[in-house]
Amino acid sequence: MRKIVYCLAALLVVAATSAMATPAVNSVVFNLNVWEDCLFHTVTTDNSYPTSVMIDDEWVQSPCGWANLHVWRFSENGTDAAIFMNGDAFRFAATLVLTGTGYCESGLQVRPWWSESDGRLNVRTTDGEIACFGGRLPFYSFTGNHSISYVAGDPIGLEIIYYPNSLTELDPATITYNVSYGGMDYSSGPLPFDEGNAAEGYGTWGMLDNAQVGAHLQALIGLTDDVGNVHAVWSDIEFEALPPTGTEDSSWGEVKSLFR
């Protein structure tokens, strides 16, 4: 009995430590011009977190290449991007509206340690595709699975829920993508992560250590004329640190009202 008590106590300590490790987000920070394929452009931002965050990219002259990429990241101090570890648990959500004369890709991100551009819940204005891909994220297409496509100017609710679980092959971390669009709610359900590369030293069976969380705007300048702009606004931004285990269905039920 004493061994059982000790084991239970140890498990409670581990769970409490994991829950406390999730960054205490209180702001966001920008990282502009991650890619800058057009030198003759102007980027305008507004940081009114958590009410709204805005990025506008306007290009006014050729030559321009393929794309400009701008991102924002959750922060604990208003200066540096918060660092998320493999064992953290969290959910975040926002309502996104994309406008402008040009084309773009935008949405939410759980970016891996090696790339600012990967790990996207992505909304694209060229063909309306809504899909999740890149970095460590399991692939999922809302366009393919639910036959929905985004139209520029519409609000779309986006949410990501990450649970580390046991970070093992039998109980890997899961991620749930949720979308609210046109008065309807759609969900990927919890999707498991694969192992990853243990030799790299960032953990396995999850998003991996040294991740960052936030959003992106990729201006597809190569698809428009010499003059154009794209404008992204994320509003009603929510971030919540979660216990290391939980029920995605109940969490999603509490959040759906944000997008109605």
C-alpha cells in the first residue's frame, strides 16, 4: 500500500509540473519579413491583444518574387516569443478575416523548433482551401473532409487544442483542429502525432520542445499585379493553459460559442 501511495504522489507531482510548465501567455509579438520576396512593400501592424491583432502588407512596385511571410507569436513578456515544450498542454483560438486586392494564406500556427513557416492551420484565398499541415502537425483537410472553402471577407473561427498525454507510442500527444464557418462547426477530432526523430534531442511523440505558437500571414505577391495588398485581422483571441489530460469534446463545446 505504501508503494502505491508513493507512486500516486509521484504521478501527481509530474502532472502538476507539466501543467505549470505551459507558458503564462499575456501578450503577442511580431516577427515580420520572415520571407521578403518584394523589397518595395510596406507592412503595417496593430497589436491590440487579446481584442485583435492586424497585419497588412502592401506592395507597390516590381520586381517581386513569390511571397512575403509575417508571423506573430504568443509571449509572456511582450518582447520575446514564448517557448513551448513537448509536454505542455494548451488551446488557443481566434476569429480570422482576410481582405485585400491580392491573394494570401493565413491562419494559426504551432511552429516546430526548426522553422518559422511550418505548422499551420491554414486558410488560403486563392481557392479557399482550409487545411492543416507542415512541421510536426498531422495533416487534415477541412476542404477535403467537410467540403468547405473560404471566401475572402468572411469571418472564420479557428481553434487548436494540444494534449501531450503520455508522449509514448501507445499514448502519443494529440492535436485537435476546430473550424467554425458559415454558422457551422467542424472538427478533426484528436489526431495523434508520430514519433519524430529522437536523435535530435527535442523529444518524441508530440510537437517537440522549443515550439512557438501564434499565427501567420503569407502574402502571395507573385500571383498579382505590381500593386496590391493583403489584410489579416485575428480578433477575440483566446489562449488557455490546460491540464496535461482532458476531454477534447467538452473543451470544444465550451469554445463554440466564441464564433456565433
